[in-house]
Amino acid sequence: MISAEKIPNNVNLSSNKRLQRALEHWQPKYIQWWRDMGPQGFQDYHQVYVRTAISVDPEGWAHFEYVKLPEYRWGIFLADPVHDRKIGFGDFFGQSVWQEVPGEFRNQLRRLIVTQGDTEPASVEQQRLLGQRCPSMYDLRNLFQVNVEEGRHLWAMVYLLHSYFGRDGRDEAEELLERQSGNRDKPRILEAFNEPIDNWLDFFMFTMFTDRDGKSQLMSLSESSLDPLSRTTRFMLTEEAHHMFVGETGIARILERTCQLMKQAGFSEDVRKVGGIDIPMIQKHLNQWFSLSLDLHGSEVSSNAASYFANGLKGRAKEDTFDEHIVRDTFYNMEFFEEGKPVTKEILMRNAMNEVLRDWYVGDCAAGVARWNRILEQHGMSDRLRLPDRKFHRGIGMYSGFHFDPNGVPLSKEQWEARKYEWLPSAADTEYLLSIMDKPVYEPGKFANYIAPPRRGINQQPIDFEYVRTEQ
Ligand SMILES: [Fe+2]
Ligand SMILES: [Fe+2]
């Protein structure tokens, strides 16, 4: 029997029998999925110091306790309603927002929700083996915090499917547990969510860049005219911030340690000889995850994106900071690649909405990279990290049929094949990373050689706190 205790919520679940029954039917399948596809080796005998959202106000939402992972209380929360909220963009600008799904937009909205929902369990699947190679107990706990919250994000999308999409929604909710990251027959919908994440450099880059794509998408969905979708995604954004914190500080701590090791080894020495992660290796992983995450924003010119905007389903990040919200006769200057040369053309702004969101995303990423570079600077290093050109290593959109180096210089297929591992992780790079991560560090307060400790612990606990404990 589902109760507010089992599923913390602010949607008055106990009074909605139909929804309650639907979720009761889905929940055991979810738990089975979590056991099969969630963190491997940490299901039965470990307790993790995690936060659980029990309400949307600041105190309720930062509730910390030790929990066995399968017993985590995945809840359903919508941010507080905005009184008299009006549609903020598109053809229905200024009208009241919708509390129900308009029939004519049902398919489009379902598609948006399913695509978002599919990424949530996918990332848990991608990360399921990382616990066995963790650099510290602090990091292990952060991994699990991210994992349970991605699980909650799945709940959030399943709540919408069950509540507003009837039979189709129920079917979609089941399928969200049936597709599997990297599975040849039933893969996850988006490509970056089928890539394996088997080492912690990948994990930190994923949470920095791919969770930040999550932030872009959630920001644009939080503008939606469908009010329950807007409120759900607004609350999800507060959790997303922690995921990006894990990624950004994870890489910052690796950089910190790399600088220390470089000094110890003598500046010219190869930092790998002392078990560190060299800066070119970090840059290659940045290139990999940044380019995969650019693809997640979709094609540069997109009639779907135009239609989502026109219909008021998906807005721009921070829609209220734009001067004009109907955007019918404005243009975007877009760079095309024709006959080996860049050419700028005017595109109707609505058709360029994916690119507009990608611009916002690139800016947000660049600010993070600048923060990383300050660490290198403080250590007196001349190396700097940078974002590759957005044409580099693209699998979706107008650049996907061509090859470019990280400066955006066109390459022939042969040149690309000959040089790609200068810019992307090679099998040998991965092998090296796995060699320095072969043993987990489970002792409180101890850290793997390649990463510095964090500045502070979680929830004001000390760094050597027992963030994950084994049951006796
Ligand atoms: Fe998420
Ligand atoms: Fe996330």
C-alpha cells in the first residue's frame, strides 16, 4: 500500500486513488529495475548518508539520513504553483497556463516527457559499476546521491505520464524500465546515454557536461505552458545543481592533485609516472563529453523545435530575460558549412531554437572551464583547458557528416582517423585510467592518489565522516 510515508509527495497522492493504483503497479517494477540495473554491489549490505526530499521548502528538502539504497524514499514533488501564471512564449503568449494536457499537443508533450524521462534511468545504468572503483567514501556517497536523484527524476516523469496521459502514459512508464543503456536491441533514446561510464574521469565529465544538458532541457521545460510539467522540472533543477557540483568539483580536485604531482615530479616529468592524471588526458575527456552533450541539444535547424516553441511546450532557458516572446519574424544568424567553407545565413528564429539553447549551454560550460583554469593558474601552470569548437566530433546536426579538429578546422576522413586520439580518449588512455582506479578506497578520510580531498564534507560533516557504512 502506497502512503505518503513510503512515497513522500506534495501532490496529495493519498486522495488520488487512480494515480495511487497506477503507481502501486509500477513501483515493484521500478524496485526490481533498481536492484538489477542500479549500483552493483551496494544493494543489500550498505547504508548511505543521503539526502531525501520530503518537501519542497529548504528544510524538508535537505533531509539527511543513512539509507539502504533500495529503501530510498523516491518522492514526487512539484515546485509551488505561481499564482495566476500566464503562458510566457509562443502563439498563446499571455493566456492562462494549462492544468491539463490539450488534446492537440498530447503527442508532442508525451514525446518531450518520455525523452527527458529516458535519460534518468539511463545514467544510473551507465554508472552502476563505478562504486567498485571509487576514489573515496565521500565520492562514493556523492555517486549514490546522484543515482537516487536520477531515480527520483524518473519518478517525476512517470508521475506526469500516469497522471495526464492515460493508457499511453502507463505503457510509456513501463517502457522506461525496459530500454537499457548500451543495449543493442533496446537502447536508450539518446546516444550520450548509451556510452559506458566505467571510470571516474568519465563520471565527473558526465556530471559536468551531460547533467548540464539536463539543466538546459529542464530550464526550457520549466517554461512550459503545461503547468505540472513546469513545476516538476523546476524542482528537478534544484537537484541537478548538485550533480553539476559533483562533476565540477570532481575535476577541480583532480586538477589540484595533478598540479601537486607535477610539482613533486618536476614540471617536465610525465605525471603518469607518479600515478596522476595528466592534463591532456583531462582535455580529451572534456572533448568527448562536451561534444556528446552538444549533440543532445538536437539539430541546428529544427521544425520540431519551432513547433514546440510555437505551441508553448518548450521555451528558451530564462525566457523572461528575452525582450520578445512570440518570435515570429525574427532571425538567427547561423553558420553553415558548405563546400568546405563556413557561410552565415539567416534562419527563422523559431527554427533555430535548439541552437539558441545550445548557445546558452556553451556559455554555461565555458564559465565552468574558466573556474577550472583558475586552479591551473594558481599553481603557476601554463596549461589551460578549453572547450573544443562546436563543430568538433559531432554525431547530430549539420556538422555530423564532416570532420573537424578542436579548433574547428576541417579535416579529411583520413586526417581525422590518423589524429582523432590526439583529441579523444584512446583504448590505452582508458586502460591507464582503469589501472589507477583498479582498487576502491573505502577507508573514511582516505583519497585515491589521483584526486585531492574536497574542501569540506557533506551537510557540514567532516571529510573523514563514514558516508557509506556496511551493515554488520
Ligand atoms: Fe536527472
Ligand atoms: Fe542529473
